Amino acid sequence: MKLHLLSNPITNYKAKKNMKLGVDTYFLSLAHSDTSGYNVCPRANRVGIGENNPLKSSCSSVCVATNGNGNFPNVKNARIRKTKMFFEDRNKFMKLLVTDIGKAIQESRKNGHIPSFRLNSYSDIRWEKININCIWDAKKFEPFVNIFDLFPDVTFYDYTKLDNREVPDNYHLTYSHFGLWEITNQVLDDGFNVAMVFNKNKPLPEKYNGKTVVNGDETDLRTEENDGKNVIVGLLAK
């Protein structure tokens, strides 16, 4: 199966963890931070200009996007090309994405697996705000249609550092803590799950700040069905 934008689960280390659950996860990997010339991580300091805003995360400078295959020039260039297409030719990009998702759903279900999608592998784009109505005859749809509206029975999930998002039921977001405890506590109070990094030389605690800690390294599937609700998703420092 040839995909233009998404990665096949068998080629992605994190996606392989989900396959033991019978879930195929297809990742969309854009170029992190502003390495493409376009910033895809609004709550993180931009590495291209050496930004050092204390109210933003420093994650871009140590992003896992540069691990493993991410160090290869062909991989970096492919991510940059996709990112530029997203910003410079949105219609083409979204047509390819919709086509890829359709193919992936068909392939996974044919093999008896559950398809799922993570569109922000190394980015933090508000996909719920991306209108795809323009790529078809607008008369067929409501004035605003996003990717989740088009595939309402399919699971999407992501990490995010943006705390003020309202998303549809089939898009599961886990807030990624980066030191701003006021925001993190509010997110927890609102009932969401929060991902936190813990010391890799120590076992994950069962509880942290009064919340149950689940092991987020066992699988990558960040959904309420897999992790539970209003928990801390513990990740060991990589």
C-alpha cells in the first residue's frame, strides 16, 4: 500500500507498540518547530531563530523528531516538503491526506485491525480548525468540515501543549506538561489526561500529585479507552 503523507505502522517504532492491541496507527510526520521555515509548534521556542521565551517549552531543541531515522537527510527533507505543501498548497495536501486515510482504513480493516491516526507526530497543529470543505463541491457539505467530521467513526489522537482546544469526540488529546503548573492543574481539574516526563532511572510512581499514573511507554495509544480518564501519562526521559 503506497501512502503519500502517512507512515505505515510497521515502519514506525511507536506505532508498532499499538499493533499488539490490534490497532494500526498511521503517523503524519511534519518538520518540527520552524525547521521548514514554517512554525508548527506554537507553544514551543523556535529553534530556527534561537527563541528563548520562558512561557514556552524548550522541547524543540531536544525534539525526538531528530532521533533514529530523523537524522537521515532524506527523512528530514521529506518532512520539510510535506510541511511546505501544507502551508503553500493546502488543497493538494488535504486531498492527499484524505486519500491516505481512506486507504489506511481499508487496509487495516481488511486485516482485522482497528485503524487510528496521529496527525501531530512532531507538530501541534489545530486540526479541528482546518476546513477541508474547499477540496470538494461545497454544496455537498456544511459550511465547515474538518478531517474528523469526514471520518466520524475513526479514532484520532495527539499530544498537545495547547490547553484551550475544543475537539470532536473522535479526536483524543493528551496535554503535554512543560512546567507551567497553573495550566497543567487547570487541565487536570477539567478532567483531561496529562503527559509528564519522569526520571528514567526510577520506576514510575503509582500516584503523582494525587492522580493515578499510567505507563505511557507501553503503547502510544493515547485514548481514554486505553489510558483511562483524568490520569497522568508517565513517560520516562529518553
